Amino acid sequence: MNYPLVDLKAEYMVLKQEIDKAIEEVLNSSSYILGPNVTRLERNIAEFIGVDYAVGVASGTDALILALEALGVGAGDEVITTPFTFFATAEAISRVGARPVFVDIDRKTYNIDPMLVEEKVGEKTKAILPVHIFGHPADMDPIMDVAEAYNLYVVEDACQAIGARYKGSRVGTFGDAACFSFFPTKNLGCYGDGGMILTNNSQLADQLKMLRSHGSRKKYYNSILGYNSRLDELQAAVLNVKLKYLDCWNIKRRELASRYNNLLGNCDVTKPFSDPNVEHVYHMYVLQAEERGQMVDYLVSNAIGTGIYYPLPLHLQDAYKDLGYRVGDLPVAESICERSFAIPLYPELSIIGQLLIIDKIKSFF
Ligand SMILES: *Cc1c(COP(=O)(O)O)cnc(C)c1O
């Protein structure tokens, strides 16, 4: 693959000296789990996003599970979410014993359609879980209005959107809690698994700190049942190095996206939409094409990486057969799953590389 979908090695080569040094310091410190690097990262990210508390955990998936559990979401509850996301979003709802209720998406932003949320609110609804998909913030104002009207929690799945802004504020500042992932390919990624929960609620932060470490505040005294879901020092040290560059990287991503948007002008593809109220961080650059299969095959045969996000919406997954959804229930999400595909976009992608990718897409048409 001459032009892979993402190139993690390219990023490492740029930061090698700084990262190697940070890793070596951790190795020499003999403090490997929940040490000073994690504490510093929690402080840095809380400040970067603009919230009071941050709790580092083992993954973005765990961030979602722990956030829902700490808010008391569990058996018998329903959580309203989007079917057009990575499986972990709904999986976390199910893992705490609640039931995901899927709402169709907006055909431009691919995020949960806020106008369809209220009609799904019922007696059992406990929370809304919007996802800021591909780095484009969900339309939070109407979502928060419904949450307020019906006294529901809001948990943001911001795993793909760290740094993005909605009406001037970073995503992660709107809900009762917000969940982030540091999976290597995310806009801020580590070299393994990692995640974080952000909140302005001190009691919730305290509960989350217990949950991530066996329900214990004081070692060998366990107040509640918890998990082993901690962020380790090596990953936190790497993330502390990378966080300094995140805003620059996100600007680069927007520049690359805008070049794609301009130069793919006449091609018969639907380009990603960016609402004027938001600052998109383009975790993925996702196009839609009628003849997606041929398009993807053509690009791959020309050594250009592609990815399909997502081939099957969550309401039609085998794991959710029991929820009773059928083909046609959420038509927008289903039609986008048949047409969408991502092309390479990462901060280190060169202009020459990008122009070649654009040329190939044009020559397909
Ligand atoms: C990556 C991702 C997750 C899960 O994060 P992990 O760190 O891989 O567990 C959850 N939701 C969304 C939308 C994601 O993109």
C-alpha cells in the first residue's frame, strides 16, 4: 500500500526522540500503573477540553461502560443512541444491562438525528448517548433540550472527536460524562489501548476512580464491586507528549479535508458535510459513492488504502437479533452503510500523495 488509510509509523518517526525519552523515563521509574504520568495526563486533558475532572481507564469501551455504570444506568433501563457507530457504543449499553434504542441519523452529518430522539423517549429511558461520528460533533443543543425536558443523562461518545468544537466549546463539555479513546488510530492515539472519562461532577469522578480499580478508594478496602480498568504509565507518558501536537494535527486534518473537498469537485461522490456551527476534526474522511464496491476495488488495486465505515448498522448486527429490528427500520443509516467509504487522511499525508489519490479517484470516473 503506497498510500495507506493511516500511517502511524510516519507520526512516530517525527516524534521518535521525544517519545523514546518519555518511555525510557517510565521504564526507569518503576511506577507503571496509575502513576504521575496518568495524573498529569488527566489534568492536561481536563484543561484541554475544558472540564473539571478526567479519569484515565483501559479503553474507550471501558470509558463508556464505567460512565454508564457510575450514572446508575443498568437492567431495565433504555439508552437512546445511533446505529451508525463502532459497535462498542451500543455494546457498552448492553454490558451494563440496559437496552440500546436506536434512532436514525442525519443524512448530512451522519450523527443521531435530534428531531427523532424525543419520540423514542419512554418510561424506561435513562440516558441519551450521542456519538460525534468521524469527528463531526453531534447537534448537542436539541439533544440537551430533550434530556432536560425528560430528566435524562447524556453521555457523549467522543472517541472519534477529541478537540472538535460545537458552537465554540469542545465536545466532551456538554454531557454528564464524555468518553474518549486513545486507540492507536484515533486523532490522539497511544501504543496500545487507553481511554478516559471527562466530567464536571466531582462525585461521579470519585465513583469512576473507584470503579476502575476494584471499587476501592484505599488499597485492600473495597467499597463496591469494580473492574481492573486502569490507564498505564507508558501510554500516559506517550499521550502527554502527543497532546501538545493535537490542535496542530487537527488543523492539518481540516486542511487536507478542504483540499479533498475542493479538488474532488466534479466527481460523482458525496463529500463530507461540515456544519458552520462546528469545528470538524476529520477522524475519517468519508465519501459516498453509488458504485462503492468498484470504487474501493479500483483504489486498492492502485495501492490506495480505503476502509468501509460502517458496513452494517448496529440494529442489524447478529448480536442484536433479539432486539427485533428489521431491514428498513432506520433507512438513512442503512443507505449510508451501503455507500460510504473512507480514503486516506492523516496529518503526515503529503500534498503530493494527496494529489495522486485525487487523480486516481478522478480517473475512476
Ligand atoms: C474507538 C471507538 C470506541 C471504542 O474505543 P476503544 O478504545 O477501541 O475501546 C467507542 N466508540 C467509538 C465511536 C469509537 O470510534
